[in-house]
Amino acid sequence: NLIPEWDILCQGVAVLGMAISLAVCCGIVNHGFVFFILTIQYYFLVVSGQNFFSFQWDILLLEVGMATSLCYCEWTDFRLNTRMYRQNKEHMNSMGVWPLRFLLFKLMFMSGVVKLQAQCPTWLNLTALEYHFATQPLPGPLAWHAHQLHPLFLRLSIAATLLIEIPLAFLLLAPSQCTRCLGARLQVLLQIMIFCSGNYNFFNLLTVVLCIPCFEDEGAGDVQVKNYAAGRMVLRKIITLAFVFYCAVKMFRLQKVATPQHEHDLSIDYNVSLTLTAEDLTS
């Protein structure tokens, strides 16, 4: 009797995770234990959600959370920063950013290799995109236009994708910052193209975030990495608040409350279409 109902417990875990994540985004706390708690919370939701949380991006988020907690963030100093977030080497674990870079490399390299290991003729003959946009589960608004592109352009796109995911993925592990930046920019470009034509939840955004460590230079001087400029910090807070507001509007459907005259219940249309289809089949 001490344990609340499962749905309420899951909602409580999700709300607590969002509150902690908001504190992290605002720069109030940046401790390894905090990211560890967030990872455990999301793992609880993955186990509870079962098939609804069994996608590639859910597993990737758990990997990123654990790598960030154990390898990137500091564990010995737990201080709340209520004024301005200062990013310096004191807040970075001695292992630094290399585990995150390797995680990004592993993700992209395996994503490319698995296409070839499947021995699928569409990938081997560079014709997969001729069917992909029309057969993907949740096509984006530009998927139809992408499907109308010339087959030669689609084959060149597949070749470029395999080139970026397999051989050019090694640039992410290069010791030179310029080389890593080039590899990261190519990966960001690829994720933007995938995002415009498909719908893979937060997978593309998470992959772009994983590219950030590739732009960091752990050998930079103390003056360069000591803190952020005040203007950049204000912009970061504005973007964070705008993102939270957008998520709240979408999650709680506040746009329907503001504009009820445009409300359109898709479930009613779906049920009606099924009814008409059944009647047509029996008649």
C-alpha cells in the first residue's frame, strides 16, 4: 500500500527527471551523480514502457547518460551554482571527453557497417532510398518530395551516407581538433538531412549533441575555457526556457485550449473510416 499506482509512479519519475534536467540545462548543477540519477530514472521508464521505449534512441540515451556520469562530469565537488555557469577543467573528470567521442564513433560506424552486413541488395546496389521514403513508419513533411528526386541523386546520397558513417567516422577520433571538427560537421549535416525527411524522435538531436565534445580542445589555455561570456549565457537560458515552453505546449496540448475552433479529433475520423471500410466489405 505504500507504493503508489504504477502510472502515477511513472509520471512522478518523469516529472522529477524533467525538473532535474532543467536544473542541469540552466547550469545550476553539473555533477556526475545527478546524471547518474537521470540515467537510472530513464532506465526505469524504459523498463516500464517496454515496447514503447525499446527503440534505438532510448538505448543510446542510456549509454550517453552513463558515459556522461562516469567519464565526463566531476564526482568530488558537489556545488550549486546560482549565478553563472562556469565551464572549466575543474568540473571535468580526468577521463575527459574521449569516451563520448568514442561513443559517437561507435554509433556512426556501426550504423554504416550494419547496412553492408545485412547483405541487402538495396543497400549494396545503392537503391535503398528509392523505397525508404515511401516505406518508413513515420515520414516527415519533406519525405514525399525526397521520394520524387532523381534515382541518380538518391544513389549518390546513399554513397555519401556510407562514406560519412564508415570511413569518415574515424575523423571523430583524430588527435587534431580541426580534423575532429570536420568529422563532426559532416555528422551534423547527415543528421539534419535525416531529420528533414524522417521522424526518429530525439535520435537526431541526441546525435548532434554527441558531436559537441569533438569541438572541444582539451589542450586550450585556461583563459579560453574558463567561463562563458555573459551574452552567450543569457542566450542559452532563453533557448532553454523556449524549449521547455514548447514541450509544455505540445505535451499538455495547450494550443487546443487557446484555439478551440480549430480542434480536429483525428481519432473520430479514424474510427469512421474503419466503420465505412467494414461496411463496404460486408455489403
